[in-house]
Amino acid sequence: MSTSNSNRCVIGLDAHPDTCSAAALMGADAGTAEVKWIDHPIPIERLEKWAEKRVGPHDTVVIEASGNTFELAERLRKVGCHAVVLESVRTGQVRKTYCNTDKVSAVKIARVFLSGLAVVVWKPDEKTRQRRELFWQYRRSVTDAVRYRNRITSWLNGRGIRRPKGLRLTQTSGRRWLMNCREWSSMQRLLIEQMFEQLVVAHQNRKRLRRIIVMEVVQDPKLLELVRLFGIAEISAFALGAFIGDIHRFRTPKQLVAYIGLNPRVQFSGKSGYTGSLARHGRKELRSTLIEAAQNLLRYDNPLKSWGWKLAIAKGRNVAVAAVARKLTVACWYLMMGRFTPMRQLTPTLKTKITKMVALLGKETVTQLGYSKLKEYEECLHQQLMAT
């Protein structure tokens, strides 16, 4: 294949778990570009050999975002190919209604890229990808723990039994209480044992993953600095670091707000139009995390509470929560860009956050870090925050 700029191709790659299809288009724009060749099917395990044979040094390989997209893009990059990832929402909207095959999809992906309408997705580095995987695993563990706890509660409600306030089902006292609250048959006792085993395993998995997240936060100064914001704890700080990645790819706070999907929906045509609810696109993980943080900000004393409640009275609570979440997002942008006011002293709220994080790590982990007492490690984190 010729390597001159005039003969460079845009190669659309329609990827699946086992195979992929490729179509090479040559031309200046989507309307006049001609299909030079189509390869179908290409086994995933032979992707590198195919790329070395068919992709030229000036060609661009375009992939629609999906489950294994970033892995394939990284594999292509290692063999010297220039690969870009396109946003799946806009790319998926362009398709032929009468014919939708892998070959057609490969051509479509290349034409969408040539049209200039597609949004190129930022490719996260390996550390960011691992953090995202850890966050998703933690969210699944939270879902599992809540599901198994609710399953036991529902089973008890069906038998007219109410759990006493303050009794934790994840502790031995909870299981002992349930076993002794009435006479159970042998089959029922087996079911109780199984439900408790599932709950304990899910709870321990959640606790283990949360400890890993806390370790990531305390060892990364940029993540630890996010904790100084009201409403942001270790999970929120970790999520911001995992899904934002390089903050410098957002030139303004508005771009970060739009990336998360906290901007209102705006639609105007002619003399009519409206500004509605949240657009609800972008990173839903961050959006839900910041909405939860905004809910907490409206409950406890902080600089945004009075402003948020005034807006809630005028516009409604949902509008106020979204507005507080946007303000919190803007504060995160300025903080991550290094444009925040240095700290002169630690607030009691921030000290409490640090104490809880160190307690989650436990004495054994703190000792491995080289500190004899939990309080000593807390003081070290205090000094680190003051230095930033």
C-alpha cells in the first residue's frame, strides 16, 4: 500500500469479541470517498498480523466504542498503527435500515469519521482503565450486598418478623438472633444459612474493594486533594480521578459539566423553545456520584447549603440538587487544575474524613506503610493536604 498522503486510507473496523470486519475508504470527504477493499472476517487473535499487512503508515484505523475497543486500539498502536475510537451514540445513529451487516458497518464507521460529525473518544491510559474497572467492581459489590440484605429482610417480612433497630445482619449476632427468634425446620435453617453466607461474602468483598480504593486515594496526592471539597469522600474522589483522567483535556469547567451530563437540555427552533431537565448523557457513573454528593450538601452545614435551599424553594428540590452538583463539578475542575486557594487549616469535617479513611485501612496496612499508629498516619495526611 502506498504511504503517500494522497493515497492514505481511513479504515473502518467493526469489532466483535471473536472477529472483526475492515473497510478501507480513500477520499477527501464522506460523499466522494471510494471503498478500496473490504476484509471479512478477521479473527481477533490475528489482528496484529492483519494490520502489519494491510494498514499503511499514514492510514487511520477507526473503531466504534464498545466493550473491547480500547484493548484493540492499544494492540494496533503497539504495531505502529494510528487508531482512533469514535463515540458509539452518534456513530450508531447512522445506519442503513434495509441492510445492516458487518461489512456495511465497517464502511459506515469510516464514512462517519470522514464526515467530521463523529466525536473522537479520549483513550484512557492503563492506570485509568484499571481504576475504572476497580470502581465498576466496587459498584457491583455494593449492589450485591444490598440485594442479599433485602432478600433476607423480605423473607422475614413474609413471616411477620421485623428486624430490631441497630441489629446488623452481617455480624454474628444477626445470624444468632434469626436462628433463635422461632423454631425453624431443618430446610428453613439451611435456607437461612445460605442467605447469610451470600450476604457475608458480598459484604466482605465490598469492604475489601473499598479498602483498595482508599489506598489509591491516600497514595495519590491529586485524589487526596479532592477530599477537601464538601460532599466529596474517598469513593467520590476515586470516581472523579478514574473517569476524568487527564483534567487538561477539558479547557473549561463547562466542558467537564457537559462530559458528566449535568448541563440542562436546551432546545430552541424559530420563536419557540425550552430549557429542560438534565441532558443525561455522558458519564452516568460520575453524574450519579455527584448527585448523591449534592444531596448530602443540602443536608449538612456547608457554604452551598443555604444557596441550594433558596433555589429549592424557588425552583424545586430536583433543580436545586442538579445546580449544586454543577457547582461541585466546577469546583472539582478548578481544584484539579491547581487553581484552588491553598489551605491554611484543616476543617473538622476534613479531619473526620481522614480519620475514617485511615480506620478503613486498618492498623496492619498502616504498619506496612511504615507508621506505628493510626494517629501518626493521620497527621502525615494532614501535613500532605496542607502542603498542597
